[in-house]
Amino acid sequence: MVTRMKILIVEDDLEAAAYLAKAFREAGIVSDHASDGESGLFMASENAYDVLVVDRMLPRRDGLSLITELRRRGVHTPVLILSALGQVDDRVTGLRAGGDDYLPKPYAFSELLARVEVLGRRKGTLDQDMVYRVGDLELDRLAHSVRRQGKEIPLQPREFRLLEYLMKNAGQVVTRTMLLENVWDYHFDPQTNVIDVHVSRLRSKIEKDFEPPLLRTVRGAGYMIKDDRTAEI
């Protein structure tokens, strides 16, 4: 039995989703549910899950597009694809889109559970890639937590994504356009002040009562997060 695992079920068939949620609960696994691809993308981007169980054929955004976008955003949560499309070419397409496993419908829940357990254990091998550090600032993508000098710093979801992107590119200038496209998914005038407002809020949270300053504004270019005291950035 797997305990304390949390998964996201992305399934538009409400009866099937309810069955899975009940079966996973009986196996000691907590689950959330999204009924379409856009909702699944949002929930998987904003929350920490051990495994995503994604139906391939979904309204608003199909399962493969959902997975591809998650990978583009740097979300590496293991994904199990469920689909009535079970031919070899279908499975290959799903895996190449970023899926970690592919289970054709109909399936036995015992096999689904076993596959989810395997994927849940796999996340332990990803922990190193899931933690970013800049000086004494640490961001844990799996735990969705931020600490500095061991003190936890609560952030709003958008602030977390902003800091995650900055730390992923630590030591490099990140332009406003890059932030709009990768944190907000907007493609318009980079002069909008939405970035300034969020950077200001983020800076106050990660630098208040701490030294040295890490988040700097590069005039005319963008932003950079870096600790000059250490070789590690």
C-alpha cells in the first residue's frame, strides 16, 4: 500500500474519475480531480503532486498537449497516460510527448495502481533537479516551498513561479518578455507593470530581514538573481 502519495486525476468522464478517486483512496492515495485539459494544466502547474494520471482525450486541451506544455514550463511530475488509443504508434506518441507511462483502456485497476506506485517512487530520483539554490535561498519544487537561512517564506502561486524561473536561470539576465512568456504565458507589450509589481513583492519577501540582496534589476534589460559571495549560483 502506498501512503501519503498525492496524485492528480485529469479525466472528463465524471463516473470514471469518481471510481478512480474511490479506488485510490482505498489504497491510501489522496487525489484531486480536473475534468478538462485546461483545468488539469493549471492544477498541475500550481500544486505539487507525486503522479499525474491523464486521460488522452480531454475537452479544452487534449492530454498530450497538456503534458507537452507542462514539460515546457519545467514541471517534471511523472505522468501516466490513460487512453482508448492503444496501438503501438499511439503509445510511442504519448511517451514522446513527455509521458512516463502509457496504459490503454480498458485496464485493471490493480495494474494502474502498480504503475502509479512505480512512478511515485521514481520522483525520489528527481529530487536533486527539483531543488534550486542561490546562496542561502532554497526553492523545493516538489514540496512547493521556499526557505532562506532555514526559515520558510510563504509565496503566492505566481510569486513561486516567478522565483522558480529566476532561480532556474540564476546568474543570467531574464528579460521581461521571457517572464511574460514563461511565467504569465502572455505575449504582449513587455512594458506592462505587472512584472514590476510582482518582482517588488517577491523581493520584499525573500530579502526582508536577510542579507545580502539576491534579486537585482538590470537597468534596461530585466532581472537577475545571484549571490556574489559564493561560486554556486
